[in-house]
Amino acid sequence: MGHAPNALPQDFEQMDSVNYKLDSPSKPKMIEFSTGKGNDFFLTGLTLLNILEYKEDSFSTRNIASGEELQWERVQTHRYFITFVGRRRPEQQGESAFVMWTMMDGRETKVEPLGVHLATGDDGSRHPVFGLIPTTIYDQIREQTEEEKAQAKEETVVLRFELTGRDFKKTHIVFEAWDKLLKDRKLPAVDAYINAMDLITQAANTLEPCGQNVTLQKLDRAAIDEINAKYKPSLRPLEYIKAIRQRNIEMHVPDRLLPWGWRPTVQFTQ
């Protein structure tokens, strides 16, 4: 692949292509490259490389024929996050609860928040609505410090995970399914908070964050049933997010670490 120095890493020009095959997809020890005609990287025919070590974003190889060792690094051109948000004011039984899918490519940040929020009707009354969350709402919500929590008039709970592209695609299917239900006017429940609870639990159940030394602790059916029995529908999404956050706080990406200004970089080594 060729890369122009002043362009973003996704702006590659394909200079050549080769075929590759792993001896074992789950636990590879060798990778085989084949090409019909030679290029700057591979000779004509087969090139066999022993895989010395592999991680989530890199692997090292040794050429069986020449003995040359190489370090292969994944170039990160996108970053993906999923955020669970719940907010409630003391004087209200419920307010906002939603899931926010975020994708960054260095040029723009795409945000897709879906869930329940309170909307103001023509008569001035407020009522819960399930759908895409307005920018004015999710822009105002941020993680509170302990001091802010003590002084705040509302309770806000935020839980955020960084995902790989594969895992983001897997959980984004949940967004796509509910977005279609919304557009087709076929939401499963009349109560907006029941729909939000189903959306949030489905999204959480698809998560399998990679590159971590810990495993995501999900809520089993008994824990969810306990929340449903103990709280009104308007409070269940918030309590669910609180419970799953408590179990997975070590994996949470706080606001201060969210890289809003992130740009991908390419580093070449000799």
C-alpha cells in the first residue's frame, strides 16, 4: 500500500495485492503468501513465514527461507465507542436513558444516540419519547465528579467502552434493528421506557470488548428480573446501567480520556 504523507491513513493507493493463508485461523503458527508475479515485498510463488508472536494489534514473523524477522503493526484508522447513559432528576420518575454509538475516522465524529428522553408537548407538558436523542440533550450530559454528584439536582450515570471495528459492527446491528422498528412504527411496547430497557440490554449483551485483561461482566436474567420487580419502568434503564457500570468500572472510558480530537497517524520504521 502506498500512503501520501499529508493525507489521512485511510487514503491509501493499492499498489499490489497478494493472497495469504493461515495454517490455523484460531492459533496460527505460520502464514503463507502467494503471488502470481513478484513485487517489492514478495517473490513470485510462495513465501512462508513462521509466526513468532501475535497480539491484538501486532504480530512478528520469521521468513523460513531467509531467516529475516519482521514486526507487523496494525494501523488504526478508526476508533469506536459505545456509551450507555441514564439520567434522572429527583422530582421526576424518569428522564433520559439511551445508548450512543460513536465512530471516529479523524475527519469527523459520527454519533448515533437512541433511547428515551422527555419531550415537551404543545400543551407544555413533558412526556417520554423513544427515538433518536436530540443533540441538545446528549451534548449536555457528561460524567459527574463525586463532588458534582453531591451537589447536582439530577443523577447521571455514564458507562463507555472502546470497541474494535468487528465488535462495533456486531453491536451496531442492534441500533439498525431498533432504528428500523422506529421508522416502520413497529416498536414492541407502548411504554417508551420499556423499549429503552430492551434496547439497552440487547446492546449490552452483544458486547465483547477485545484487548483487555478483564472480561465484561453482564447481568444475568435473574439480575434483570430483580430490577424489573423492584423499579417502575421509568427507572429500570437507569438502574440497569448503574448495575452494569458497577460490575465493569475498570473497563469504563471516562470523559477525560475520550479522544474527541483524535487523528490517525502512520509511523514507518526502517
